Amino acid sequence: MTVSVVTGGAGFLGSHLCDRLLGEGHQVICLDNLITGNVANIEHLAGNEKFHFIKQDVTEYIYLPGQVDFIYHFASPASPIDYLELPIQTLKVGSLGTHKALGLARAKGARFLLASTSETYGDPLVHPQPETYWGNVNPVGPRGVYDEAKRFAEAMTMAYRRFHGVDAKIVRIFNTYGPRMRAKDGRAVPAFVSQALDGDPITVFGDGSQTRSFCYVNDLLRGIMALARSEESGPINIGNPAEMTILQLAEKIIAMTGSASQIIHEGLPTDDPKVRQPDITLARTRLNWAPEIEVDEGLPITIDYFKSLR
Ligand code: UDP
């Protein structure tokens, strides 16, 4: 019996991870304080005797009896409007929460995987971003609460690895989309899809020339599972290098939904990165991983999910 703990297990990525781990026969303990997670994401697991949900803030001491083999630390507000509304909780879960989760890994002799982010690269001056790039982050800007919390989390993870010998790994997750995103989490994909389905104006921030590279959730999870199983410790980028401008994304979503919505332009948020694209050489060579689902396949599945909520 393998026992896996997923912090943030009721969130977008965390809940998909719980599904995968259960699919591999693991017993799964899901910890979430539900401030941005949603029980609807794990509702289908109720009654599964291998799944346990504990409503817990992971910044507080975590007590779990018995064996734990893997800890996946995914708890964090993760969209710009979430961490602007929850700045202190975002800093706390990246710092205190990571410390608690690592402490649990050490106590249990468990393997640990930190969900870090492409935001550690900030507004990057190197493009695409390899893991060796140290980033260009504004610590005192509004996004700093997320970026610096994750950078601290990486430093703490490395310290536990080096000093305490914890078998700890770091994945840097690039923009990921798919079913179970919150319609109103403020991120580009759910915002544009909801606006298109409602016939509301599509709010492109700035002139829309900023770029992102969107990875479908199943590809991301496959990469994370490959890292968890491997002897690599990272940091390792997982994302889809297919880069596009935000304006192109908006136009694509309008076309796919057949919406009559018009694009309007709103102010660019402070410190919004101008470009972002993962260099996935490391994941390709060390994990034998590459994304397989391009946006033309993944976006329609995501659009259908948002339609199903109506
Ligand atoms: N964006 C936008 N309109 C929206 C939401 C986001 O133009 O309604 C832009 C945002 O400014 C950024 C890009 O889309 O340049 C991706 O934003 P998101 O919040 O999805 O992710 P992140 O900025 O963290 O990559």
C-alpha cells in the first residue's frame, strides 16, 4: 500500500492529481482549507475508501498518524486575482505551509514534490526560460507575494534536501488549463471562455501582445507523475512550449465558441510578464516527457466543461 498526501487536493491541479494517484492504487489523503479549492472537484471521490479528505490549513501543524510515502505540496492561491485578494495567505502557504509539509516528509521518510511555478522567472529576460535562469522578480510588486513565496518554497525544499536528506523534488509549472478551473479565478483561459459563452466583451489586458504557453492539464499531470517516479530532483520545467499572444488566445476562443463577443482592451496588470515559454529540454531528456495535447484539442474540452456548469 502506497500512501500519498496531496496538499491543495481540492484545487484545480490537486484534485486531478488525487484522481491520478487513486488510479494507480494509492491511498490518498487530501488536505485543503478550501479558500480557493472547491469540494465540487473531489465530490466524485466521496465514498471511495482509499480517499480521505481533511479540511486543514497546511500553515498549521499537520498531524497524520501512520505511514506516508509521498507528499505533493500543491496548496496555494494560484491566480493573480486570488493572490491579490489573499496576499498574506499566499505568503504563508508558500513559506510556513512548505515548512510544515517538508517537516511531515522528514518525519515520515516520505518523498516530497513541490509544485513551484514559472513565476519564479518573473518578467523573464531570457527566453525561453531554462531551469538555470534565476529570474527577474519584483519582490515588492503585487505579484511578489506569490513569486517570492514560491521562490522561498524552493529554497526551503532545497535546504531540507541538502541538510535533512529529504528526498525532495521541485516542478516549475507553466500556464496550465483544463476542466475544474474556476470560471472566475481571473486567469485568461477561464475568463475568456466564460465571457465568450456569456456573450460578454473579452477583456484583453494591454494590447494583448504579451505571450504565454498553455499546457493541457493531463499533459502536466503526466509530467508530474514522471518526475515523482524518477530519481530526478529538479527544479524541472513542465509546460507546453507552444507560445501564443494573449490576443491570439482570445481570437481562438471566440472562434471555437462561435461567440459574437468583441475584444475590448483593459489596463495591463502591474508586472505582468511580457513573455513566457518553457524550455523543456530537461523534461524531454531526463523524464522522456513531452506534451501531446495542443490547444486546438485541449481548449474544446475545457469549453465543454464550462458549458456543462451552466
Ligand atoms: N489576461 C487578460 N485578460 C484577462 C485575464 C488575463 O488579458 O481577463 C492576460 C494577463 O494580463 C496575462 C495573460 O492573460 O498577460 C495570462 O494571465 P493569467 O492570469 O492567465 O496567467 P499569468 O499572468 O499568471 O500567466
